[in-house]
Amino acid sequence: MNGYAGNILRVNLTDRTHQILPLPASLARDFIGGRGFVAKLMWDEIPAGADPLGPENKIIVAPGPLTGAFLPGAGKLEWGAKSPATGGYGDSNIGGHIAPEVKYAGFDAIIIEGQASEPVYLYINDFNIELRSAAHLWGQGALQCEAALKTELGEEFQICTIGPAGENKVLFACISHDFGRQAGRTGIAAVMGSKNLKAMAVHGTKSIPLADPAATLEVGKQMFAACFSKPGFEEWTPQGTAGVTNWVNEVGAFPTRNFTSGFFPKYENINGEALVTRIKVTDKACYGCPIPCGKYSRVRKPNYDMHVEGPEYETIALIGGNTEIDNIEDVAYANYIQDELGLDSISGGNVVGFAMECFEKGIIKSEAIGGRTLRFGSVEDFVWLSEEIAYRRGIGNILADGVKKASEFFGQGSERFAIQVKGLEWSGYEARFAPAMMLSYITADVGAHHNRSWAITFDVATGRDKLEGKAKRVTELQHIRPLFDMLCLCRLQWVELGFELEWYPKIFQAVTGQNRTWDELLSFSERVWNLTRCFSLREVPGFGRSADYPPARFMEEPIPDGPTAGKFLPREVIDRLLDEYYEIRGWDARGIPTAGKLSALGLGFAEATVAPLRG
Amino acid sequence: MGVIRVTVRGHVAKYFPQEQDSFDFPADRALTALELLRALNVDPLLIMGVSVNGAKQPKDALINLGDEVLFFSPPAGG
């Protein structure tokens, strides 16, 4: 099969065996790769009702058909598992350089199952597969562990690691790679920790069959040239994603003080300009990327001197505005600490912000944390609590399960300001005056994450007080953006430069030989979107409409200040958005795909599971 | 009568007339970037930054006939 390595690697950690299996043609034909493979293999492989942190859960790792080929941004690797954070479908992708290495080693997917009896790391050198002892690595930071394995194995190995947070099964632990790239969301690193799997090191030397090598080279060259010549190329790169900080404040969507507000008055001290002028050392790109969004920074202060990749926008939003740390040096320092601990800095900043509000309201009392404080704006408090969480000490053990479960433990109304959906903490856009962005968050299949649909410019362009057309646009975006995750491509060329989507069917045909229109490719993405919904319906009791609401703060509390002061989206507006969204999707009023929809999408195999839930 | 050369960088070009990312806007006087955007029926909040003749400017900066103005889209986060 052109574009595919042709093999799936199955590794059993319990009995320390592995198998190299042929890639089923039907899997490639119907689910393309990456996120598609993750979704289908999770459905097939993970037994219903599996404990996310038990040996029966499985980790699926998958590159895509374009991975490693010659085109911009073909370096994403998709990770998936039943999420310990949400109990439902979980995936997260990572950039850097490891995705092509997996493909060059000969694999289109890796299934990791069982549970090792002692710490191990997975060593993949082409078809030489070993589980090696990680006893000497256990306890190391995520970045420290990668450096140690680079020394041990050589620079040519690409390595994913977990830090202490993953080892201790913190539900928002992240997988780290390339000293600052993360598969951060949905807690898959906790699943690795539960399996005693500290790292995966990969080196590959094989070739990938291409349908038309000459056309691949030619279209790839044209794509790079088009990227370089795109208006915006030179302006976008210096600040990367941090460059959006001013704008998000201007539109009143910047998470501030645990999402109390959408405007942070001190944003100019943590924005892209502050990053570039005060701490940036150089740009840093992933495999085959012409628009490096990574910013490698150094921070020197009297009490620390460190290098970190970042902070990128999401970290600036969640560690900066959301906990009111008001200078770029301290944001970068807190970013570094969470990276080394192996904490997702989106959920990490969200959880610390939640804890700070709990402290301010007297829900967490000083005597419960050894006489300490948890003050908004304090980097010392931020770092202390991050370490308590990563090692599950004291109050950190409660917060390590995320804001949803922590608020259920604390009570006292704290669930109103536990800013999450489905158990996943909200990322960097306050959406109380952005109905399409709100709908994007509440219907994202993994929980409150922005990368499935980023619709805030659509809200601004079409009127933020209008609801018409919002559900339709969100649905479209939820097919476009996850399609990039199936192809395992970075979408920033499209999102940030306006790179034309028409390029992708051309390169897809050159690589795979399959003549698909963009709309045909989108239909595969819709299939996967419905399959992930079915997975969560199967796994999470009561899942459906009730899981698609934002926290009470967003439905009942007007934004107190800034350009969106006074705005919020009451429950009846959320209901209207959901009704329209479900209708467009072909789901019933409870958010369950109809039998007709499943059949039309080639998902008839899920009907027997889903039918009883319709009642 | 003259023209202002308009270039839109990034994804918000789809909200400009005919979804164009490069065009000449006929004008009979100098305009601020805010006035120009409103004349194009584009919400100024959609624009993250403005450059006039290669130099970054605020949205209330004056654009003279014959100038080239660049409008930057907001990036979409990490």
C-alpha cells in the first residue's frame, strides 16, 4: 500500500512479547491513518469498561500516510488511549521528529498493551524491538530522561518520555519529546505510568513506498515554495503562537484569574513581544516545517537559570493570565517546571488557577497546606503546587485528578468554577461572548480543547451576539482540523498563513495513488468524529447531551470587566446551540448518533452498542 | 482619485470582499486603517495587526493614497 509502511507493531508489556502484523488494507482504506487508526483500534482493541489505568487499557500510537514524505509539516504523531481524565475517548498529538522515525522503522501503528512488572522503556530500531529496563530512568524529569536516553542510545534515536507526573498517574500528565514538544492532553502519560512504561525510543532506516515519487517531489517542492511566498510568512514566525496574546485580550477572550475575566490588564508583560525581546534565543521547528512556531528561550534570574521551549500561547494564557503571573520570565520558568515534571501546562495552569480561587474563597485553607498560601500572581506558589501535584503529595493528590474530580471532593460550590468539559480542563480562550467558540469547546470529542474547532474569528466576523450559522461552521471545522490529525500533518500552515487546502488532495494522491477530493477526505473525518462519540458513549455512563455543557460560571456569571464586560451565554442559549448542532450532525436530542447516520458513515458495527442507549 | 494597495495575511482573508487577499481599494482621500476596514465591511477586531509601507502601525494610523497596507490575521494558538 503506497504511503504506508505496511505493518502494525503489537507490544505486550505483561509477557514482554511483541508481534509485527500486516496492516489491514481495510483499516487504511476506511480510516486513513493517525487519529483514524487510533479511533478504530481503540474501538476494536480496548475492552468495554476497561479501567483507564489498568492493564486492559491500550495505548495506540500512529503516524499517517503522509508522514515522512516531502511536504510541509508532515511530522505529527498521534497518541491515543481511553482517557483517565474523562473516562472516554482520548487522543493527543505530538510534533518534533519522532513521527517519521516510527514510519521509517516500518510501522503505521503501535499497540501497547498489558502492564510491565517493573519500569521499562520501549526500544525500536527498525524491526529490532526490545523492552529495556528503565530502572535507572524512573524518577527522572521528562527532559532529563530524554537527555539520558540520547546519551545512552545516540542522537539518531527520537524519544518520547514521561516525567514524575506520569509515573504517579496524574490525570493531566503529558508525554514529552524533543525537549519541549508534548502530547499534552487527555492524560495518556498517566496510562504510560500505569503500565510502568517510562519512554519510547525509535530509530528507523526503511523506505516508504510512494505511488508516484516524481510527483511527490514536485508537489512537495511546490508546497514549500507556496508556503515561503505566502503573505504573513515573515511576520508570523518571530513570535509564533505567542503573537496572538494581544489580540485575544483585545477581543476579551484571554483566560484571567481562573476564567473570572477575559482580559488581563498586564498582558503586555507576557505577550509575544516580551518573549522575543526578553527571553527568546532562537526559533525551533518540527520535522519538515517551514514556519517554526517553537521559541527556544533562556531565563536568568537570581534564583534560576534555565532553557525552555516556549512559552507558546496556551501556556502564556493558562500559566500567565489564568494564575495572574505577570512577567514572561516567571511564566517561562513555571513552564519549564511543569515540562520537567511532565504536566500538561494547559490543564496544569487551569488546575493551579482553580486551586488559587479555592484558596481565596476559603475552600482550601492555609492549615490544610502546611500554613502556606496559594495566591494569584505568585510563581513561588505555582511551582510549589505543581510539584505537590506531580508527586501526589497532600492537597496535590486531590488536584492531580483534575478540576472536575477535585471540585467534587471540595464541594462548597467549587464545581461552578471548575473550568472543564467532560473532565478535561478548558484551554486558552474564554468563550462567554463567542458562541461558536463555546460550542467548539463543549462538543469537542476529548473535552474542552480548542484544536478540534477554533471558531473565534468566525464569531467576530459574523457577530458575537448572533447564533445563526455557528453550529454549521463548528461542524465543518470539526471535520477539517481533525482530518489533519488523520493525515498527521501540522495544520498551522493552513491556519496561520492561509495555505490553501487544495494542496492536500494533490499530495495525498501523489503519495498514496488515491484520487480523493478534499470533500471526500472530510467524509472520512466525519466517520471518525462519530466513532469517537460512540466510544465515549460506550465507556462513560450517562454520556451524551449532559456531557456537553460548560461549567456554571460560563452560563450564569457575567464577565466582570474588559471589552466583553457583562456578557455570558445562559443555558437556554447553550441548549439552542446544541439542538442545532445535533440536528446538523444527525444525532438525536440526547446527542446520540442515529442508526441511519451510523449506517451512512460505514459505522454499522457500532449500532448494537449504541442502540440500547437511545432507549 | 487614487488607490490604496491592500494585502491580507492569513486566514481572515475569507472575510474580505470576494475573499481576496490582495487588491486595490479606490479612494479619494487618505483613510485610517479603521476607516478602511469599515469601508470594506470588515470588523476591525478581526485584524491582529497593521503594517503601512512595511512599518507596523496602530489601527488608527493614516494611510495615504498610493500606500500599501497589510492586515495580519490572528494566529490560532498552540
